[in-house]
Amino acid sequence: MKSIVLNQVGVEVVADGTAGSKVLLSGISLTLTEQRVGVIGANGSGKSTLLRLLNGLMEPSTGKVTVKGKDTVRDVRSVRREVGFVFTDPLSQLVMPTGREDVELSLRRSIRNPHERRRTAESTLERFGLLPLADQSIYELSGGERQLLALATVLAVAPSVLVLDEPSTLLDLRNRELLRRTIAGLEQQVVMSTHDLDLVQDMDRVLVVDDGRIVFDGAPSAAVVHYRQLCAASLPPLPTPAVEEVRKPLEAHLGEYR
């Protein structure tokens, strides 16, 4: 069965301070079967909205989203068991004082026995190299360690799809590489938005989002080229040296008559 299908999806929200609505996404139709799917685009382009549709964090205003045949609106609980979501800032989803407690919390619904739950939590933490840090305060961990911990809490319940919303934004180079290697080793289907155009090269397929629409869908290198051209086209033109050579003396000359 196809993993993720969006059929003519649109998202509108009530605009702040106005009587009208704001269109966040429009006319999105996609079938995502690739193991690694990247999503790139400017801030406010609709990337996060697109990702939040995939596990029911946001509902489509029009159209339909399904994951393995399950509707993200009607079957939202089932969908969230299939789709794990990792936010940009790990502190927005790490709610317990320590990593051990956070992973155990994520397992509470699926594993009732507390001893078995603890063993599973420790096994998950060990998989990510976090077991030695299991009882430290999450505020004592580095940005990379927190991001790995957020990943561990989501992956502990074995979702089939992992959605990552700009996971490398808060990371330094070392922790970015650690995250990159971790993602590469996952068995889950990964859908990831990012501003990191090197990281996106690891994807099998890349979507470019602009003004709420998919404007490119294809291979990573071609997608990055398209995105760079899109960004360049939106910039104001730079003054040429020739224009500057004329403008400055002219302004100085005019200044004598002011």
C-alpha cells in the first residue's frame, strides 16, 4: 500500500485581525513512497504546514490526507501510531526532567509493565548512545543530545514514518553530522523539512514549496538548483558599478544646490 497520499489538499486559517482567511497550502497532490523525502522552501512557504498534515497535527481544509490508507482526520489516533513527529526545538517535546523518564513516558501506553517499560527505554537510549546521560537533566544536555533524545522518544514506539521539522536548525556542525548519520541509519520512511542544502542531498526525492504550492518535485541536486534560482529571483536587483559611478558624482553635484 502507498505510504502517504495527499489528494488536492488545501489549508486555510483565519487571518489575525481580519474577517478573511489566509491560504497556507493550495492544490497539493502527492504520493510519497520513497524512503527519504526532503522538503525545502523559504520561511512561511508552507513547509511546516505540509509536515503537520502528515500526522494530524493540522487538518486539511479541502482534500484528503492518508497514511497507509488511514485518514488523518477520521483515523487520527491510528495515524499518530504510524507517524512520529520531531519538532525543530527538542525542548518543545521533552516534558520530563530526564531522558529516561521521557522515553518511559512515550512507552506508557504501549507497555503497561513498568519493569519491561524501563528495559525498553534503556535499550532505546543505548541505541542512540544516550544511556550514560539517561538520568541527567535535559537542560544539562547539549543541543545535539537533546535532538537525539527527542528522536529516541519518538522512535521508541516504532512508528513506520518519521517526520522531522527542520531538525538541524539549532545544531552545531558536529551534532549536525551526528544527526545526519542517525537519520541515514533509520529503517523508517523519513520526511524532513530543512534549510540545510547539504543535508537535503541525502534524500531520495525533494519537494520545493513556495507560497503554499509545490513548485518542484524531483532529485535533490535539481531541487536545490531550482530553489536557489527561486530565491535569487525574489531578491531586489543590486546596483551595478556603472550605475554607482554615475549616481555618486551626480548626488554630490546636486548637493551643492540644496
